[in-house]
Amino acid sequence: MQKITNYFKKADRIALALLIGSVLIFVLMGVTHPKFFGKSNLQSMLIQCPEYGILAFGMMIAMIAGGIDLSLVGIANLSGIVAAVLMLRMGGTNLSIGIGIVAAVLVGSLCGLFNGFIIGFLDIPAMLVTLCGLQLYSGLALIITKGPAITGLPETFSNIANGKLLGVPIGAIVFVLIAILLCYLLYYTVFGKSLYLMGTNKIASRFSGINNLRITMLTYCLSGIFGSLAGILMASHYNSAKSDYGTSYTLLTLLIVVLGGVNPNGGRGKVMGVVMSIILLQLVSSAFNILRVNAFVKTFAWGLILILVTTATYLTAQKEARD
Amino acid sequence: MNQKIRNFLTSNEMIVVYIIAGLAILIGSVNHAFNSISTVVNLARTMLVTLIFAMCEMLVIVSGGIDVSFPAIASLAMIATGNIMLKNGLDNVPLAFLMGAIIGGVLGTLNAVLIAVVKMPPLIATLGVSSMTSGATLAIFGAKILTVLPAKLDELYKVSLFTYTNPEGITYSLTVLFLIPIGICLLMWFLLKYTMFGRGIYATGGDIRAARIAGFNVTAIQFFVYIMSGILSGIAGITYMILMRAADPSVLMGSEMMVIAAVVMGGTRITGGHGTVLGTILGVTLISLIKNNLIMLGVPTHFQTFVIGLIMIVGTSITSLKAKHIANSAKI
């Protein structure tokens, strides 16, 4: 018995709370609306959540580094558009799809490196730089598309997000792979340790011999790559690319990350918590859809949940400090 | 004396003045249609609401925070006031502004509580409030655009400070609403420059702990800043409704980037503690000039987002490099 309680104490409390919340919603919705357990609902959930789930991972590492990345949606759209344009120019063969995806990832990493360089080298707050970045990248996307969506992408490309491998949507598999990769990067590499240290205390990390500029640039580069992967999934899911897709994802990713227990001041945050909060939010979102709640109410609910969760975190932290 | 003049000529405000002058000369020489009074009138019209927003954003940034909820607050104030007045047959200009200010004030208080009491990072708090507000606006009042306003509000649109008719017979008139941002600017200038409370806002933005130790009531200052920002946003929403003669719940959304760009261009440091009213006015002028007249240079409108982003990143880099230079220079 002692062992079990110890185990629970050691386990991530936030992830556990989120897991319990998810199970509750799952059971409640499943009992009242059997459609919730239907194959189509489960599959549409698995197609939707990788898009913003991957964006949330980008936001997460930026936040662990003590910053924030508001340009992710801009990067996603820009790289989706670059991939789409390249594919159409080269005739939509399988080779062109490969080239398009590689180019998109390249664009994402370049955008991220640019963010990271300005943040690390000029010491401008990450929030401002990435806000500018959002403007810049969506501006570039707008220049390329001139406004309307790019459509008529090859069918093989749209199979990436809509296709299945052993009954599981490919996007979900990509998502799981990225989560595992991120676990490895954050917990078992020097980069991960330096990232946490830099997020906790920049000055201390510089004095302990960490090259802050290099870590910052790598972090935002990685975040940009995640952005571009999400962009590819988005373009593939909608079978088109546009400069203002997914504008609501910025708030949603912030909400996911804060809900998942990542400290907005940097230095703290676990992959498991973020994964759990992605699952919980997707369940809430699907529940809203099945209950036919107005989409605007959903926006309201996201804001409310964000505020309530941060308030609750603050209150528990204060209580612990008092004890 | 010489040093003073040099300091004046290289101040943030003067740099913006140079850029505005250069841009005006460039546009004027490329396109002669620019050189007329109509440009000034149009510019003033574009600047009107942006200037009110910029004033509240400047106040918040100087105090060391940030507010991205003002477009949502302004939209709610606009739509709610319009709908309530039409449904109850109310028709009174001061009442409209009062209602806008109250709605803004309530939401501003929510921001203030989250930031000053719960100690949430300002960006996350205001993003959350923004999402809640815009969701509530659309869920309660729908996405419908109000095109018929109460008669007295509509009449205010036609009152003008001066009118000008160009040789082709097109009349340009500067609306009386322009007095609102002028009044707010004067108020802000007085508050920030000549009151102890205003100096406390700068102190809070510079170093919140030092300000507390120096005896400023930091919580009260933060409350004041966010409530003021909310009230001004509400007023801006009503002004916009009268100016456009319609209440559109989504037209203001997304304007926060432009406003932050204008404030930062005007030399306000995003980390807090620095910023002037004059600089903000100049920043708004510059951004409005670009927004209105980029097309006169032959640049297509879809370049606009990119150009504003570029100007922002260059502007902030210059301010940051300057701050770095000052920090690294020898201190006597």
C-alpha cells in the first residue's frame, strides 16, 4: 500500500488530474451519447488533434526556454503554402510531394532560426519578436497566395492526413513519434538539460558555460520545425493552403500548454502533461460538437478554462507555500 | 548645449519624424495626388480610433504589461451598446459613451484582477479575456452587422470641425469625433508627466520591486492601468461605431498587432518603463501613413502585412540596439 501511495505522489500530479478529467468526460459522454464511442467520432478526433497538438509542442519548448512562440500559426501556414506551391509547380508527382515536404520543413526551421537569433542576440522579448514574426510570415504567405486559398493539391498528399495505417490516422502516428522524440530530447540529452536550466535562470546558465544564444536558436528552430509539420498536416487535411488557416490555434495551444502544467515563466513542464491536456481538450471539443453547442460558445469556454486553470494553479501554489 | 541639441536630434521621436518626412517626400514625388489636404483628412480619419487604442496600449506597456484584449472589448462595447439602445428606444450620445465606458471598465477590472491579484502573465490573462469576450459577443448578439443606428448617434457623424472642397467638387470633412483622441492624448500627457501617480506607472514598469519599496502602491497602479485601458477601449468602440455608421462585431479583431506596432515604433520599450505620448502619436501617424498610402507607391495591398511586420522588427531592433549601446557605454 505504501508503495502505491508513493508511486502516486511521485507521478506527475497535473497529468494525473488531467487523466481523471479525460476519463470522466469519456464515461459521461459515452453513457449519455453513445455516438461518442462511434468509430467516426474517434477517428475524426484522431485526425484533428495532431494539428494543434504538434503546434502545442512547439509552444511548449519555447515556454520551457522562458519565452513564447506566437508565430507558430504563421510558420505553419507559410510552410504549408510553400509546399503546396512547389507541388503544383512540379506537377504533383510523388517526388514533388517529397520535395514540397522537405522545403516546408526547411522554411519552418529558417523562420524559427530567425526568431531565435533576434531573441537571443538582440535580447528583445520573445513575445514581441514572435508577434512580429507572425506578421512577417503570414505577410509572406499573403504575398505568395495574394489572398485566396491554393487548391487542387495532389491526391496522394491529401492521404497523408486523411489516410490510415492499420486503422489509425497517419497524423496521429506522426504525433506519437514526435512526442517520443521530444521526451528523448528533453530528458536524455545535454540540449534538454541546458534548455531547462536556461529557462529557469538565464544568468546562471550563462555562468555555467552554456551558450544561451545557441540553445535559444536551436529551441526556436525546433519549434519552427514543429510548426511546419503541423502546417503540412493542415494543408493535407483541408487539401488546400491559405494564409489565415487555424488562426484560433494560437490561443488553443497556449491554453493546452498552460493547462498541461508548463510554467509560463520558463524552466518547468513535462511532455506527459501536455499530451494529457491535448487529449482532454480534444474530448471537450468533440463533446461540444456532439451536444451541438454554438462555435462561439467554444471560444468563450477556451478563454474561461484558461483563466480558471491559471487561477487554480496560482491558488494551490500559494497554499503549498503557506504550508 | 551642443550635447542637448544632439540628444534631441537623435531621440526616438525625432527618428520617427525623419522616417515620416522621408516617406511623405517619397510618396509625394512618386504620386502627386498625395500632396493635398484630402490626404491629411483621410489620415486623421484612419488615425482616430487607432490613436485611442494606442494610448491605452502605451499606458499598459509603460507599466510593464501588455493588453491584447482591447479589440474584443471595443467590439463588445460597440455591439452591446448598439443593440441595447435600439431595443429599448434609447437615443442619447453621452449615454452611449457611458455604456461603452462601463462595459470596458468591467472587463478591464477582470484583466486587472487576473494580473495584479492572481499574478498571471499579462499576455495570457488578456488573451484569455479576449477569447471570452469575443466568444460572448458573437454568442449573445450574433455575427449580424448593425447598419441602422439611433438617430442622434448617426447625426453626430455629420457634425464636422471643418470642411474642404477640392477643385473637382469632392468634399472632405474632418469629423468632430477627432476631438476625442485629442482630449485623451492631453489627459494622458498630463497624467504621465505631471502627476505622482503617472511617475508611479513609469516606476512600476521599470522595476516593480523597486517601485514597491519606493512607496508606490503597485497593485493600485496596475488596477488603474488595466481599468483605464478597458474604459478607453469601450469609448474607442463607440467612436468607431459612429464613425463607420455601423456596428460590425468582427471588423476590429486582429487590429491589436497594428496598434502594438505603432506604440513600439513610437519608442515605447516593450519591457516597460519607457514611452511618451508624443512618440506614440508619431508612431500611429507613421503606421497609418503606410497603411493608407502604400498603394500610392505602387505596392499592392497584399504586401501590407509583410511591410508592417518588417517595419516592426526593424524598429524594435533599432530601439534594442540603442538600449544595449547605452547599457554597455561607460558610466560616470
